[in-house]
Amino acid sequence: MSIVWLNNEFLEDSAANISLRDAGLLHAAGVFTTMRSYGGKVFRLDLHLQRLRRSCEALFIPLQYKNEVLLKATEELLRRNDLPEARLRLTVTRGVADQDPLHGLRLSPTAFLTATELSPYPREYYERGLTVILLDDQKLNPHDLQAGHKTLNYFSRLAALRAANQRSAGEALWFNVHHYLQSDAVADPSNSGRKWAGGNLQSGSISNVFLIESGRLVTPPTADDLKATPDNPEKSAVLPGVTRAVVIELAKAAGLEVETTAVDVNRLLAADEIFLTNSIMGLMPVCRIERHAVGNDRPGPVTRQLMDLYAEAVAGG
């Protein structure tokens, strides 16, 4: 039986309970981060905790444990479950709210950490590349308070991922709500027989997206990226992914140019190479957008270079 960490206690998963009044259950008022361990150590735990804390502060969710406590909890959880190679998830909710006669509203937040055996993506995906679909019936709203945060409000993303799987694809790409004018709509962007009137690319359902253009890395900007250009009216719903940040670091160190900028469907379809990132998949080549082949329908040289660099970073801890 697996062990979980719940509010600074280690328990058997069957004994771990949260209140029916927990705001994470009632209102999806919570955030989480998904992590991967290699050899019993979580890769870039520091970045995961940094992003989680920022989301907690932005969404009024108390995270009452210091990083040192959370670090020890992850190490001990992996040891107790005997899982050197694992998928971990740290979740924080607003918990239960009670009205204190003296101090007003009092929150009892919930924090829990789980670890399960890693089920890696099939090797053939990395060798052959993934197929993705374009979402036109759902959009991300960059003006939403939760935009750019990994919250428990995840059902629409999972539904889109399910739709992709039903079409023999591995991911669904999301655009924002800023539609083009009808005169700028693109006909048959992926030979799918429909008109496309989407906005700018944001992310996949569970991943960040990178393009390669003439050897240059291009990725949609996060809110922090946009702060560097204060006159830019654009907003972002792009999650500042941990693997995304590591890839950008590795690319710059290797002398590759990196550009964070708006990407529309035309630019996406014209890319020389495309790949996705998240903590579980690492770098995943994309070789087909529905029926549209990316590049020569095989992982490209820059994608392969970055995959090797990422593997070296993981091996080095």
C-alpha cells in the first residue's frame, strides 16, 4: 500500500482524508505541481516550489510549509514508497474556512504530496514524433485570474486531451480568445476542412510549446515575459513551466537564440520543428498537426540537440 504526505504527516493512502468542506473540493480553489524524480531525487524541485508559491500568493491560497519541509517530505515519501523513478504531485488548497468570533474568517489549508510509479511515454513517440490537434471550440482567457497558474480547475484541459486521444493524437493545442477578424481567418490550417478564426497559441493541455524557425527557438510568452515590454497590451495564459524554463536555459547556454513572442496558426504551421515540454515527458517532438506534417515528419536536428542536452541535465541532477 502506498504512503502519502498530508499536512506534514505520512499516512497510508487509505487513511488520508480531507474535509467535505474543503474549498479545493467545493470550488477547485487550489493549485498543484507535477514533478518527476530520477534516482530518488526530484528534478528542479526548487523551480517547482518557486512557481507553486507564486501561484498560492496570486490566488490567496496559504502554503504554510517552508521549502525545507517540503524538500524533506519529497525525499522521505520516495524512500517510504521505494520509488526512485516516480511521478509526484504536490497539491495545496484553501482548505476549510471557519468564522472565528475574534479574528473573522480563519482558513485551515490543505497540502498533500503523492508519489506513484512512473509510466513513461513510449520510446516510439520520441523517435517518430507526436501528432497534435488544434482546438477551435475551446479557448484560454488570458484575463482570467487563474490564467498562467496550474489550478485544480482542470476538467476542460482533460476533455481536450481526451478529444485528441480519440483522434489518435497525443496532445491538443490551445489558443487564446483574441480572435482574428473574419477577413483574416485562415482556411484549412491543417487540411481539416474548416475555417480557422483562433487567436494566438498558448500551450498544450498539459504542456508548453516550442517552435524552431531557422535554428531559432520560439515560444509563446508568459505573463513575466510580457512584463519586459510594458507597452505591449497582450495578456498571457501560458503556464511558466519548469521544463520550459530549463529548456530555455539550456538553449541559451548552447548558443541558440530564444524568442518569446506571439505565435498565430500560420506561424505554427510554417515551423521547421515543433516540440512540447512538461516534467513527465521532458521534450517531446511534434511531427504532425492533424494531417499537416511538420518539417520532414521526423524529429528535427535542433529538437534532438535539446533532447540530448536535457538528458544530460537530468543525469547531472
